[in-house]
Amino acid sequence: MTESKKKVLITGGAGFIGSHVVRQFVTGYPNYEITNLDALTYAGNLENIRDVENAENYHFVKGDIKDAGFLLELFEKEKYDAVIHLAAESHVDRSITNPNEFIETNVMGTANLMNAFLAAHQDSFEGKLFYHVSTDEVYGSLGKEGLFTETTPYDPQSPYAASKASSDHLVRAYGNTYGMPFVISNCSNNYGSHQFPEKLIPLFIHNIKNKKELPVYGDGQYTRDWLYVVDHARAIDEIFHKAKLGQTYNIGGFNEWTNLDLIHVLCKIMDRKLDQEPGSSAQLIRFVKDRAGHDRRYAIDAGKLNRDLGWAPSVTFEEGLEKTVDWYLSNPDWLEHVTSGAYQDYYEKMYG
Ligand code: NAD
Ligand code: DAU
């Protein structure tokens, strides 16, 4: 997409990655009109984007992508030129206990959004774009060797992964059937500020701070490929502006860690930051029952994104992790609000 004036709808912009994408676009493109559509579920927090909420090119709309009628009306009125779709249920453990919520939001919600986008642009798709943000989990699990590429066959293993895979298939099917202009990106594990403390890194920072046990699933030898969230937002910016329609890009940090190795690095940083005896945090590690159907290894080949669009991570893992720990330690109110649920009052205060 070119950088001329346009109306961009970002869904899920009050969540972890979405809030960084909102910040990237609101500050980077003052001539765009950015609307953040979010249902403010347990994972959505307007405090995540407090720094940009008064920007002239930013609006917030509280709404649910499961509500097809609401989306049709909204798009009919606003005729957004582009959508960057991040709204989703995102936590694998929750998908194991409540798969239907994931199917309804991630599959039906995505279909509702595309139906509204198509209805608003039935005359012409000229200059329009539907950007679907997805995950590497759609590819399933790797053995010891190899990387996920854009042509790796889909083999999702959790209800979350299957719901995201279904939504990816639907996006491509809408492109093929209705000519909907789209791009998709599939990213590896993100870490950074504003991540809900149910995911590994913020949960463990929170637990170490509160001297609570660190629950390591199974043998701790599961491998993930970690990317600093700001670098994901930068990649989305590049793909949004430069990718050819119909393309898929994998995004990752070339940064594989077993969970146990990562946890030990995190423990060392926390001991230093909290001025504790070396080894204190690691004493909190406990091996617990494994996650059902736990994928053994994810690792992304982000070579296409680097070759085609020149993107590369800007931050090393050591720098990113240090910044992340610093952010959580210097924002105890944020952690307090999300763990107590008090942040949900913020919407009432801000928007009545
Ligand atoms: P998150 O759970 O932190 O945020 C999700 C946001 O979506 C929240 O603000 C929530 O309120 C909103 N939302 C949920 N259901 C909604 C609904 N029905 N209607 C409107 N809004 C709704 O998630 P995240 O980790 O920021 O992930 C964002 C996207 O990126 C997801 O699509 C996820 O699949 C994808 N992704 C995440 C990662 C990761 O490591 N976190 C990696 C790759 C891809
Ligand atoms: O790969 C991208 C995906 O990364 C995203 O699509 C998901 O939205 C995001 O949640 C993340 O999924 P994971 O399941 O990999 O992330 P999580 O932080 O839940 O777990 C990371 C690893 O740590 C995984 O192997 C499970 C393990 N783990 C996690 C938790 C919460 C533990 O050992 N203990 C824990 O308490």
C-alpha cells in the first residue's frame, strides 16, 4: 500500500502486539486515520496505548468481531481502506480448556470482518488491503532440524493453532474466490512490554518478583523462536506498505531457545535487577505436568522477508529481554491492574 492518506482499521489494538502496531502506525503515519477496534476482553487493556490515545489521527471503537451485524454497519459507514487484523484469542492453554471461544473469535470473527470489508468495497478493491496477522503455530511442530518456511504444509496441533490455521485458509479462499486483496504474516513467539502475564516471560517475571514458583511444563526442553514485539510491529509496517498482494511472510528472530535455557537467563537478569543472591530466582523452578499436545519446537526462516523487503530484527535477545524486564519492574501498577482486573475500569473512566 502507498503512504497516501487512508483509513486504517487495526483490530485487537488494545492487546499486546496490537498496541505496539497501533503505536507504530499512529506515530509513523500522521496522515493516516487509524481506528483501533477492540472488544476489551481480559487481554485487552486501553492502558497499553495511553501514550497515543489523544493523537489526532487515532480513534478507539469498542466492538466485538463476533458481532457480524455491528461490523457490517461500521464498515458501511467508515469504508476503511485497509484492515490490519490482530484481534484473537491468543493463549494456547486457554484454547485447551475452552476451544469454542477460539473457534468463534478466531474463525467466525475473521469471516465476519472479511464479509464486512467485502460488502463495503463491492464496487472496487482498488487501493484496498486486508492484512491478516497470524502465527507460526499453524505449521505444527518441528523435529530437531529444519525451519518453517512459507511453503511448509499446515499441521496445527492445538485448538488455538487450528483456529488460526482455519482463519488463514479463509483469508486465502476469500482472495481466490472474491478477489479480496490480502497479505498474511506468520510470526514466532513475541516478547516485550504490555504482554499479559499468562504467557511464559511476563508470568515468570511476575512470579520471580513475588517469590512464587516457576511452573515449567514437562521436561522444559521445548524450543521457541523469540522476537522482540517492536520488531514484529516494524515487520508488519514493512509488509503493509511493500508486500505484493496475495503474499505470505514468515517473521522470526532466528533466535531459538529451549524453555529451560531461557528461564535460566531470565532468572540471572532478575537476580541482578532485584539485587538478590545469584541463583535465588532459579530456586523457584518447578517441573509440572506438561501442556496437552505440547508442540516440541518452533523455528522460523524469515529469509523471504529479509530478501524481499529488507527487514531484520533491530534488537538482540539480550537487549530485548533486559528492556522487557526493566519495563515490567518499572510498571508495577500495570501489572497490578491486569492481574486484579482493575484495568477494566479504565474504559469506564475514559469513555464512560
Ligand atoms: P492478546 O491476547 O494480547 O490480544 C488480543 C486482543 O484482541 C485483545 O486486545 C482483545 O481484547 C482483542 N480481542 C479478543 N477477542 C476479540 C473480539 N471478539 N473482538 C474484538 N477484539 C477482540 O494477543 P497478542 O499476543 O497480542 O496477539 C495478537 C495477534 O497476533 C493474534 O492474532 C495472535 O494470533 C497473533 N500472534 C501472536 C503471537 C505472540 O507471540 N503473542 C505470535 C504470532 C502471532
Ligand atoms: O509461536 C507463536 C505463538 O507464541 C503465538 O501464536 C501465541 O499467541 C503465543 O501465546 C505463543 O504461544 P506459546 O504457547 O509458545 O507461548 P507461551 O508463552 O504460552 O509458552 C511458551 C513456552 O513455555 C511453551 O513451550 C509452553 C511453556 N510454558 C508456558 C507457560 C505459560 C511453561 O513451561 N510454563 C508456563 O507456565
